[in-house]
Amino acid sequence: MTEIRPFRIDIPQADVDDLRDRLTRTRWQPEIPGQGWSRGVPVDYLRELADYWATKFDWRAVEARLNEMPQFLTEVDGQTLHFAHVRSDNPAAVPLLITHDWPASFALYLPVVEALRADFHVVVVDNPGIAFSGPLTAPGWTTARTAAALNEIMARLGYQRYGVQGTGGGGATAVEMGRQAPDRVIGVHVNGHLTFPSDDPGDFAGLTEAEQERLRRLQEFRDDKMGFNVIQSTRPQTLGFGLHDSPAGQLAWIVEKFKEWTDPAAELPEDSVGRDLLLTNVSLYWFTGTAGSSANLYWEMAHDPSAWAPKPKSTVPLGVGLGVTDITVRRFAEREAPVVHWTELPRGGNFLPAEQPELFVEDVRAFFRAL
């Protein structure tokens, strides 16, 4: 099937009522006093946020706002995929596909779509297995398979030449899209991109202070913040039972990442992206039942022999926008693709489009205009 079908979000009222009821009946666990965020999400913080979600968060207003973006479904390689397609009035507009990472969704790009629309025909996908592109119907959704599916979406939309933007882990998908279709992808822009050193000691020679700090953050991530990754890469099915049944559990699982991966100048997760946008994103995971499905994407990467194997360098130009939490080192990124644009931004973290929409749009625009 290559049909593209219009789609509107319309969550049944019974599901909205069920969410609120479950939140009010949450069985809150005790905690060791005085630990702050050092052992995870503090119970007092989560209780207050869950209460807001249950009693003050207006899902119907959010739903109406999301539905202002034209949305569509199409089936690629046996999986239904969802995307928003917002066309520009600019006759010189460049088609631009945007792909996110976990635990994001297409909703996190609400703050930037209208500004991008001045220069781009914007296509924002929900990655396979996430939100309205889930749950997964079969195994095997690796980075390479996802990249092929997103290139196929652009082909079905009639775009023969287009740009790609990837946030966080979505950057790997974006680079792979260019590697697979260098005759169609004109450029790839990434933020929050993940790059890693090799076993060669020369990788560490002559690093700048800023690069050494990024590698320090990478080591801290490996030592202290990899728990979610280990669980999702090994036992996603078991984890999914708890997250699928408990909205408070789903909330905590995602909120923790917004605390750890956003600009540290933000004291609380919602200080970085706004409380309603944060809860919009969590609501999409809850209403679509894709907690376990999204976790399975980590299992696929961990068990994909080609994921960490050497790959040919892409010929598609790469632009990198770095927030203050990024761990990207330029010489490592150069192994993937020719880096022609490099911006070290003064603010923002992994969820840059939601945290600093103006900086994000400016950097994306500058990269593609230079091309």
C-alpha cells in the first residue's frame, strides 16, 4: 500500500476520563528523604505534576492545536507511519523532513513549524513505534530500516530533492537517510547528535577544552545515566507492562529525561519546554499505548549487527547545531559525513526545537541557505 490518508487526532473521551481516573488513584511510593533528583524523580514533584495533568491540563485544547497541522498516515514496509505535512507559501521553499528521538514525538516541533514554514515544506514524522506511528507490528525496525521508510515517505509526497533534520538519536537516522539516498537528500542538519571515539588513542590528541568537556559529559552519561538504555535494550517487553498500565509511571519515565537532557539552567523539566508541551508529549505516548513499542527500538539497535559496524562516509553535507549539553566532537562527526556547518549555541539542550525554537530555526535556516 502506498496510499497517503488524511488523519486527525480524536482521542475518545472515555480514554481521557480513564487517564484522569488512573492519575487520581496512583499508588505513590515512599522515598528516602533529602535525595533530590540524584536517585530519580522526586515523589513530591511528580505528584504535583500528575495532579496538574489530571485536573488542569486541557487535552482537548491541545488536540485542537495539533490538528491545525495537516496530518496523514501511510503504510511503509508493513508499518503505519504518521506525519504532519505543512506546506509553505514560498515558491522557493525546500522540502524538509524532521525526525526525532526517544522520548520525543512530532508534537515537540509545534514551537518551530510555523517559523520553518517561511522557507520549508515541513514534514514532521512520528518515528516507527512511537505515538501515532505505533505500536510496532513486527520486529526489525533498525536505524537503516527507519531511514529507508522516511525516504519513502518523501518519495510518496513527490519530493525528489529535500533536506533532513534530526534531533538526538534522530540524527543517526537523518545521516543514514543521506547515506542511502545521496542523489535526493541535499543536506542533513542535526542537533543533540551522538558521536563516539574509536579505540584509536589518536582520537584524544589535541582536543580543545570544549571537546574535552563534551567527552566528560559522555563518560558521565555512560557511568550514571544509562539505566533507561540498558533496560530498553534488553527487556523492553517487561518494562512496557508497568508504563502501559500506569500513567504516573509513564510520566516519570519521560520526565526524568527532560530533566537530564535539557539545558541545566532550567531548574525543572517544564522550565525548559513548558509544562503543557511536556504533558502533550507524554499524553501522546499514553493515549497511543506506545511505551513498550518505543522501548523496543532500543532493543533493535542493541541487537542489530550493522548498527556499530563501520559504514561508508556519507557524501551529503552535514550541519551541526550544538546545545550546551551536547557531546558531539567535530572530528568524530566528520567520519560520518562532510561537516560544512558547525554552530556552538549559547543555550538549549537535546530538545532544542522545544527549548530554544528561535535558535533552532535560525541555525537550520542558515545551514540550508548556505547550501
